[in-house]
Amino acid sequence: MTINTQKQVIDLIKRSNKILILPSAPLDGDSLGSAVSLYIALKKLQKEATVICSEPIPELLQFLPNTKVISNRMISSGDFIITLDCKKVKIENIKSEKENDKINIIVTPKDGRLSEEDVSFSAGGIDYDLIITVDTADLTQLRDVYEKNIEIFHQVPVINIDHHISNAHFGKLNFVDIMASSTTEILLPILEELSSEEKINLIDEDIATLLLAGIITDTGSFQNANTTPKAFARAAQLISYGARQQEIIQHVYKTKQLSQLKLWGRVLSKIQVDEKHRIVWSAVSRQDFKDTESSDEQTGDIIDELMTNAPGAEIIILLKEKEDGAVSASVRTTNPSVDASKIAEAFGGGGHNQAAGFRISNMSLMDSEYKIINFLKNFQEERLGVIAEREESKIIDVESLMNQAKEAQKAQEMITNSVLPKTSEEPKQESEKPKKKTKSEEKEQTPKKEFNPKAPKEKPISGVAYRFED
């Protein structure tokens, strides 16, 4: 079935001329490597290719070749285009100003004059005959590109190339291999077959480096659980094509800015552990980024550091507060029986069995952390059979408290009656108050005690008063 799907993908690519390539956001080594390598290959096949992603390229990955081909927006049918013919006139400056309900576009020519004949108008149109999504489990992962251009996904055929177990199979063709370590691993045989059929050498050193970057970053430099014999074999193939392995290792794993090291220290110092539920987590706020002068992308491999510093943990999670107010979560599991993708799906995300992610919008970092960790505790309680011991589940027995109070009151009465001497004298009226004695009279009436060193010391009598209120 995989070979048949691969053939259908190749045939559809060969029949198409204007191809839109869409990687998932945010960009990582696999999505970026897949999109740009495919772009270079399609250009060699004389195809008109475009790569669009709504989020910027992480600084960590800007060393990869041809990353500047990625645009951040696409012309849609909602755009209105004003075109100036500048063959005869050189333009010095263009500016716009708003006047009441009108916008004036002011064009200042450097030489000559512009006339009405030099200006034309048109509506932006969607002019693609094929869309290829790479490393995208769900269309919502395309963010603004999808949300602002939903109609194009109903008008143009979509090839969905991915390796996530949570893939929604939204394409006309779905080439999804959940056993692959990365999307670039899936792309390699496709490009090799295209090279053979078109009799052109598509895989050069740049494409090989981009494809290898996807495998290395998604396997954590061949340390993660998704590393398979095929991943090693594909990596060896790419190195034989000229992939610059050491360049990837140097930039991704051996180059750390001071701001990134500070951020790592901040996050690692905030590690929280729940031994009973086998959960380890940490959170990084916008203030943490500000204090360390770092950025979102520099969280990099912190999740792997959390794993190495959490022996016995089954679920490791890193929460990040984003600039738009959302909270993103990266989930890793050390036990294959704990499905990270199921955890992520509960919050609208997805991923692999032991590596997944999701986002929560319109909720603070603190509230998101509370919600997520409580979910994970319940998740682990059901899986491990752990009995929850939470304060809110304790029932207060009011009747028992009342009985205890009554018993305490009786005990106090018994103590009082046994210690204080009884008297039959009636209390004197206020009018019969005794005359106050002088100090000399009080001294004479006070009986003198003889000192006996062997006599036991008298202990003060103390009592406890109990009071019960409704």
C-alpha cells in the first residue's frame, strides 16, 4: 500500500505545475528540512513552487541552505492589487496616508511622470494546482495560512506527507508512515524515484543536508525512542549524497548562546516532581524569557534535559507562555505504554506515542499548569490504580465533631467540680461589700507556712475550655 501511495504521489507531482508547499508551525528541523528540500527539488523539475509558513524561521535553523525561500503570507482572493508599470519611469518613493474614509497612495517618480495608463487594478487570486503539506498532523497546525485561506483546501488537491500517529488524513492523498522517524525520511525515496523517472540528479548536498537535519532533530541525534534501523540506513544514504552531518551537529547541539544557557538554568531550577503519579514538569513564562534575554526557540532541547534529570518519571512536560498569550506544551513519555499523543489529543494537539505537543489559548500560564497537571494526575491514577489523596475529597463528620465537643465540655466540668471547693454561703449584695483591709491587716491574717525542703512542690491546676459554635 505504501509503494502504491508513493507512486500516486509522484504521478500527481509530475502532472502539476504550480505547487504550494506548507510545513507545520512552528517550524522545526523536520518541517523546515522537508519543505525546503522539496522546494529545491521541484525547482529542478521546472515546477513553480512556493513555500509558506505563518511563523518565522528559528534562529537555530537559519544555517540550513535556502531557508530564505519561505514566505510568511499568501496572496488570497481577498487582496486588491494596484499595479504600476515602471518600464519608462523610475520610482523614488511610495507612501500612503488616510484621509477620512479614503486612503491616498502617493507615488513619487525619480524620473519622468506617471499617467493613468501606467496603473492597473486586479483582485488577488489563488493560482495553485497542488498543495503539499509536510510534517503536518492536522490542518490547524498551519495556523494563519489555513485559517485565512480555508477555501483553497476545498478547491485544490492536497498531498499530506507525514509521520505522526495522530494524523487526521485530511488530504486527497495521505502518505502517512507512523513508523518513520521523520517526514524527511519519507521524502527521500520519493525524491529518489522522481530522479530516476525524470532522469535528473535531484538530491545534491544541500537537499541531503536538509533531509538529514530532519532525521537528526526528530530523533534527538539518534537518542529518542523513534530511532529505528531504517532511520540509521536513511541517514547513511544521505551522508553518501554529501549531507553535512557535522555542520548540523555543530549548530543544533554544540552551539549555545549565553542567553540560552541562562534560560535552561531558569527552567531546570523550576522543575517540579510528583513521585506518586510519576510526573515531572517545568514552566517558562514571558518574564523568564525577558529576564534571560532569550526567545521561545531557545527552549530547544530542554525537554530532553528534563528527561535525563527525572529518573523514575513516566511523563515529562514543558510549558511555555507564548507572546500571543497562549500556552504551548511539549510532552514526552519514558514508558511506551503511556501514549503521549493521547494526552496531547485531550487538549486538541497530537504527535507520536512518546513525543507530542499541544496549545491552550485564552488561559494564563498558572491556570493552564493547574489544568494540565490535574488532568495528568487523573490520567495516571486510572492507569496506575493510584488512590487520590486530595484535601477537597475529605468529608468532615459534623456529628462526630459535636460529640467530641460535648465530651470535652463534660470533662472540663468534672475537673472544675473536683478542684474548686464548694460553698454554701450566699453571695453578698452589692450594698454589703466588705471594707477594704489595709496591707498591715492582710499581712497579719495571712498564715505563715513552715519551710520543708522534702515536701513536694505544688503544681498549678490548669484547665482547657472547649467551645463549639455552629
